Amino acid sequence: MKTLNAIALTLVIIGALNWLLVGLFEFNLVDALFGSLSFITRLIYILVGITGIWAIAFYSKVSD
């Protein structure tokens, strides 16, 4: 479970940094690396979204 949490946190951070780049510089790193809405790009977005949902569980750990 600890490994899954670490992977989820890493993907959430990568997603957040990508959104920072989009907001500040209008540069989407995922699109630049893998192509705009290619299968791999969509897969990355799906994984980041799922890990964002998974990260909601971290709130219960913060309150402990």
C-alpha cells in the first residue's frame, strides 16, 4: 500500500506541474512528449486523474 501511495503522489505532482506549465507558459509537457491526444497521452491523463481521486484518501491520514 505504501508503494501505491508513493506512485499516486508522484503522478499527482507530475500532473500539477504540467498544469503549472500550461497556466504560466501555455506549454503542455505531456502533449509535447507524446503528441496531442494520442493514446499514450490520454492514458497518462487517465492515470493522473485516477491518482487524484486516490489522493483524496490522504486527507484522512493528514487528520491523524
